[in-house]
Amino acid sequence: NTFVNVVLDPAHFKLYRKLLNEKMLELEGGLINALQKNALRQIALQLVSNPNEYSDTKIKNNMEEMLALQLDSIDLKLTKVFILAHYNTTIARLMEFLKEYNPVSMNSHTANKEHSRKAFLHDPDCRVMIAHPKSGGAGLNLQSVCSNVIFYECPDSPGDITQASERVHRIVGTDATVNIYFFSPERTWAATKIEKVAVKALDINKVVGDQRALMDDLFI
């Protein structure tokens, strides 16, 4: 598992700090109110991934640039990539940003999830699936085509990470290494959250793995 540290562009980080300090943002389309703690946290997490939803002027998004670099480092001729994002606005943005890879989505806005599943598994031109952890975590078997998982945004719980990772965890009959990447935007709530949730998930997986190894030893 790899943490991918991302340094936000200065204008991006300034907007992030402005939200935290003032607990609201004024846009041409209206006022974004984040006076309640939960609203502030949710908007701050979304702003980190998708700043141009919260700014009237164009902001450079280093999260997207790092994602592009990460995809460039993966041989997409040999494996497809499973990207997890928590917010539907982020998924919509990534569908546009990554359109050269003919991506499919898997979230509450996906009209035909079965079509997305089949395209990712069987369409050679479709190299990326972008999913919400709840939609992409259960009922999918991507092991035959995918060995790379990118958590672009942090899910809510360690269980979401474990479940989504298991979609690609057991690649039968291949020597492919499973790579899991966690995007961590420095000096933000998102970085703190992803570290806590990911570490808990790793601890849980270690306990489960130890239990399985013990059972194997007992019944051999």
C-alpha cells in the first residue's frame, strides 16, 4: 500500500484556508454556508478534490495532475485501474478528466451499473472504472482485469477500503502484484482522515490474515 502525497497549488490551499477560517464561500451563484461543523468538514473534503466547484476563477488542481502521473506510471495495456471517490461531483469530474481512458462509473448516479461492469471487464478500450466505495465495494469481481486500486478520496470506514480492495485482491492464475494507492493532500483534513482510516483497515486486515493463517495451520 502506498500513500501518494499531494501538495495543493497555493491558490487552492488559500481557498481551502479561507473556507476553514470564514466557514462560508461567496460565489456568483450564491453563498456556500458551512457554519455547522459537519457541513464544514464535508465541503472542505470536496473542495480539496474538486476546487473549481467552489471558485469563480480557475484553480490548478494538483490532485488531478498527480492522478494523471500515477496513471502514466501504470502499464494500462496490461491492467485496468479501479479508482474510488466518495463524492458524486468528484466522480463526474473525473469521468471528464479521464475520458481518454473511456472510463465507466459506478455510483448512485449510474443508470446502468451492469453495463458499467461489463464494459470494464470486457471492453478493451475501457481502462478505468471510477466508483463510490459503497457501489464499487460489493458484488464486483474485477480480479481478471485489474490489479491497481486508487483511493482518490477517503471512504468513510476501514470496511469500505477492505471491501473495495478485495474486488482485485485475488488474481487467480497470474503473477500480478496488487497495488493500492491512497491520495493524501498535505495539510488538510483529508490527509488526516485517509491516514486514520487506512491504518485501521491495515490493522483489521492483519488480524483477519493472522486468523486465516491459524485456521489453515490447524486443519492441514
